[in-house]
Amino acid sequence: MILVAIVLVSCNEKSNNPYVTLQGKIANSTLDSIVILGRNFEKHIMVNEDGSFKDTLKVTDGFHGINNGSSQSFLYLKNGYDMEVNFDMNNFPASIEFEGQGSETNEYLTTKLQFIKDENISNYSSFFELEKEEFDAKIADLKKRMDDLLNNAKGVDQEVVKLEKEANDKMIIFFQDNYESEHQNLIGLNKGDPSPGFNYPDKDGNNVSLADLKGKYVYIDVWATWCGPCKREIPFLKEMDEEYKGKNIAFVSLSIDKMEHKEKWLKMIEEEDLKGIQIMADQDWNSEFVTAYNIKGIPRFILLDQEGNIVNSNAPRPSDPSLKEVLNTLEL
């Protein structure tokens, strides 16, 4: 297996020392090499049997991704750094630790990524569906906490500080500039409102509509085969399907893969032994059901009642323990 580091952002600042020394140890390693990818740059680093690795490399200073095949985190590499990176393959990226020159910057970035995940920032709808007063308070709190996180971090590279300040400001501006239009799109999808319908072919080519499921609660997973966060929910969704088997609830996975990737979708269903009702939308992001819910990011989960009315248009993920709490309050 090869660990691939994918470049996300690059910057142009150069340091006097022309090399990065990168070393570390991977617990429970199944890797034979790691690959660092940057702008016009690729370097393979061999991983020893004990999980250790070490090499020198000349990079384009900036942000890089590091991916273990199913989860990803990020590195900031700058020529002149002498840094140690350690992690456990079974608990990545949560277990990643840094030592040496550049560690403070990378520790900040790891903390920031966890903050983004914990606050579910990538799920824009959870912000835009709020009423204005609550939205303003949440955005103000988000800005304060991001600023505090950056200001309280010690030893962060000044180029990263500059980029982070710009990124934080752009994020807040994005939310503020798009609130009115996005909120307007969502207010018709409140709890108790009839859900937009769907009528899409399943894995066997038979059309399945929301009307066909009347009389059952319906939990809809909007996903795609290319979506990493979607795939991480698969084991939890399969557990939910098994736990509530025989109950009055249907688990529907609605793929928004492009039609030319239908075979890839069918292959994943078979290889991952996906459960529940597997259907594929007709026009990926532009499909009527997807646009009706104003879905801009996936995975997205929707819970409907037996009459097809909305219980939650932005329901908890299968990996979120609160989902079971919600389902256990229903008459299943």
C-alpha cells in the first residue's frame, strides 16, 4: 500500500535552507512507502518494516495533504524544516504528532482541521437554515473561536498566520454574503413540510419513488462513490440497517454519481455489500431532489415520517450517536 500526500495549497515564500528533513514512525504500518506531492514535485520515501521512514526533500514551501487511503490530514512543509511526523495507521489522523522545526505550525493546522470537523463547518446548510438572529450569533461565535485558535497558537509560521487570517475572513464573508439567498431556499423545507419526491432507478434498474415508501419512516443518505466522508459513513449505515431490520423504517442511499460512472457505483455496491435501498439520481448535482433540498455538500442525511413529511432535513450522520436517540423516539 502507498500513502499519498496530496498538495492542497502552495505559497511562494522561499527559505535559505534548500531542504526539508522529514522522518517519523508509523505504528501498525501496512505501508511500503509514502509519497509527498507538491507543486511540480513528487518524492517517494520508503517505509521500513518497523514503520520508520526518513529522507530529505526539496519542496515548494506550502500546504500538503497526507492520506492513509481512507482519511486525510495536512502538512505544512518549508525548506529548512527538520520535522518528525508520527501516527498510528489505526487511528489516523487523530493520532498524528509532530516534533522538531515546523511542529508548532503543523500542530495548529491539525487542531484547526479538528475544529472544522467538530463544528461541521463544511455542512453549509446547518448554518443557513438558522433564523437571522441565531445565524448572526453563531457566525460571530465562529469568528471569535477561529481567531482565538490562531492567536493563541505559538510558533506558527508567519506565512501560515497570514493565509489563515485571510481564509477565516473569507469564510465569514461567504456565510454572510450568501445567508439571505440560501436561507430563502431552505425555509420551505422545515420540519413538518412535505418532502420533495424522487423517482430513480435502483441497482437492479427498477424505479423506486418516495411514494412507494409511504407508511414507513425514510432515512435518506445523499452520497457519491468519490466522496471520502460519505464512504466513512458506510460501516455505520450498515450497522443501522442491521439494527433496525424489521422496523418501520427504510434506509435509502441516493447516489449523485454522474451517469457515466454508473458501473463504478454498481461495483461499489457489490464490493462493499451495501445494504438498504440503493438508487441513483438522474442528473447528479442537478437532479430535482438534490436541487430541491439545495444540497451543496455531501454526505447529507434526511429523515422523513410515514407520510413523507420532513422530520429533519439535515439529520444526524449514522456515525453520530444522536441518530439512534432520534430514531428510538419514533414509533418504528
